Amino acid sequence: MTLSRREFAKRSAVTGAGVALAGSVGVLAGAPGALAAVPGSRVGYGPLRPDPRGMLALPDGFSYRVVTRSGVTRLVSGEPTPSNHDGTAAFAGPRGTTLLVNNHELGGPRSRWPHPVPLAPGLAYDPAASGGCTVVEVAHDGHVTEWVGIAGTSTNCAGGATPWGTWLTCEETEDRAGQNGMTKDHGYVFEVDPHDTRANRAPKPVKALGRYAHEAVVVDPGRGHLYLTEDASGPNGLWYRWTPPAGFRHGRGRLRTLADDAGVLQAFRCTDSRGRFVDDLSRATRPGTVYGVDWVTVPDRDARRVSVRKQFTDGRVTRARKLEGMWWGDGGAYVVSSYARTESPVQHDGQVWFYEPRRRTLTLKVLLGVNPHPEREGAFDGPDNITVSPHGGLVIAEDGQGLQHLFGALGDGRTYPIARNELNDSEFTGVTFSPDGRTLYANIQEPGIMLAITGPWRHQGR
């Protein structure tokens, strides 16, 4: 994310107390002391143990290894691994390997960063931009090979995997050509094929998906819709749905063949159980809240004169602060609103919603009250990247104040810690499981470290 929870908190007055929500059905509790697993239950894997190497605290029986580290590991072309790891997805590779596509959230001119994404021949969109993504191949014996998937893009954030085995990398910026040293317009989505470098040559933005501060994207494999989050403020960002044009069939490389105005890009509009318009998702203060969702067409998706989120007058669309990670699972999309402060009607330290397209409803599954003691173990804040676990429930990467965790959340309100960053106060990003479910990959964003976590995983419930 461009503005972290920690940075924003320094500029805002943090008011209010944590809201105790333990015991609510289908809800993650949000107050300090309310987040621990139920005593005597088998949820989770036990307390986190300090790491003698000072990097990652894990439960007994778990271990980790460093897969890539910015400035230390190297690409096949010889350059160092780029920095600022963000969104990641894992794919089954050739000969039983795992392919990981890793975004690098690097914005502005290349001179700003010691390790930008190298401008690999034929793979750069804008040679002035520092971001992009790399592809990391992990063999059975642990051998790692890394190469550039796309370069010359900017502020590549959460992104998302497609059902057809490619990666959609999202630019969380609205920079135009001439701004921040850029030579081309930015704020787009690009498709990257982890299996075929040739398919990534001459990168072309998928302009049909709009130009704004993209965060994450998921694909509805049945209906073909794409859902996209926007991390922006002044005013707060929007949640979008793109409907493909009639007759369009998804598949590898097909998105880049679309016309710039193909399909329909729309922003969400929520109503409560009484049919009343909801202006901001922070209005929901009760876990289990259900909103109906309608969709309003975006007037100018390329934001030629006005940012997309500013094209709607009050009362037309619903907004939310820091719409972040998404993951498709359980027949719908899990959507994160990381935290809300004075720019939102109601303050909180994180929400996770579930959108069910069949019913067109959005249900609040996770609500974190404002955490007054983020430096203490036992409470979480600032959810960001998210994945649906093959072992049940969700795994959430924390981008909060104080201690930084990976934690699990179940639908009955129970939570459990998985890992704690002992290296620094950087956020976790890129949480994703290997295709066989045995390895949890996650990143420490700064300086940029990809980690592989293994251990006695077991089913935790839903």
C-alpha cells in the first residue's frame, strides 16, 4: 500500500477504544484480549516462539526459510532481487516445481530505489518506472530461480491470480505521463504469464479495467466478472465490477486483446435491510451486517480529466477507506477494508466482507475495533493481503501498528497467530499457499523478503 497504517496513524488522531465482539457468529473479535483462541480448543498451533535468528516467530513444529531477499539473492540475469515485495500467488510449475509471481511495490522514478525491477529487454512498459513483478521458481530440493515477469510499471500492489493460470498485477497509482518522472500514464492492470516469458513481451495495460489506484483483483470463474479494489482517499475509494462484453471468452492473453472501452466497468452501491442507501462501509458496526449491492456504471474509466472515484456525486455510490486484499473462495469474494479513521464516518481497525454474487449481498465477516495497544501481543489490526486457507478459514497479513502478524480467522469468531515479524516493523504481504497446501508463502515488504513456512498444518474448520 502507498500509505501504510503506521504512517497514516502518525498523521491522524487515533481515538476510540477496541470493540469487543467475541462470540458473534461468523465474526472475528476485535478487542485486545478478545482475539485469543478459546482455551482448551484445538484451533491454531499454539503460542509463537521467539526466533534465534531474529526474523520470524512461529509455533512449535514450524520452520521457515528465505526464498528471496532484496539485494542479496539474484535473478538469472545477474541483477539483485528487487525490493518491496507485495502481492504474490503460487502456481503449479513444470516438473513439480512451484511458480510464484511476486509484485514489487516501487513507485516513482527508478533513481528513488536501490533495487528497482530490472528493465529486462522487451518486458518494460515505461522505462522510467521502477516497479513490476518477478517470477520465482522453487524446485523440490529448494533451489530457487528468479526472473523478471514485467518491468516499467509502478507501485505494483496486491494483484490477483486468474483461473486460467496467469497473474494480474495492479498499479496503485494515478500518475500521468509527466508526473513523478513517468513517460506513460499509469494506474492500470497488466496480465503476466508465469509459464511463458514470451507472452509478457511488449506489455499492454488492460485499459478496459479502468485507470485508478488499483489494489487487488479477483475473477468470478463462473460468471466471468472481475472485481477490483481501490486504495484511495479524498474521497474514499470504490469497489468495482467489470462485466465482459457479450461473446468474450477468458483465457491466457485474452484480456490484452480487449478494446479500451470493452465491457462495462461499474462501482458498487449498497443498501441496508430497509432499502436505505449506505454511503460508506464503515457504517457497519455489527458483525453479520448484510447489505444489498447494486452497480453503477463508471462515466470515464480512463479518468482523462477526473479521477474515477471523483466522478460520482454523494449518494450515487458507496465508499470505503483502504480497500485492500481480495481472494475468491467459497463461491464469492472476500474483500478487505484495512482500517478507517477521521476520513470515514466510523472508525475501526479492519473489516473483511464476503460478497456472494448469486444473491448480490455483502456480509461483514470480520470487524476489528480500534486497537489502543498495538505494541502488545494478543490483538490484531490493519488486515491487508488475505487468502483462503486449504486448511479452513482465512489467513490474513497484518499491516498495523506495533507488532506485525500473520493470523488465521475462522467463521465462529476464533483466531490464532501463525507468525510474527521479529526483524522490523514492516508489514506482511503476499500471503498464499503452495498448490499442494503444504507451504505458506509470505513476504516482509521491507526490505523485501519472501519466506516459505512449513509445519504440521491441520484442518481448523471454517
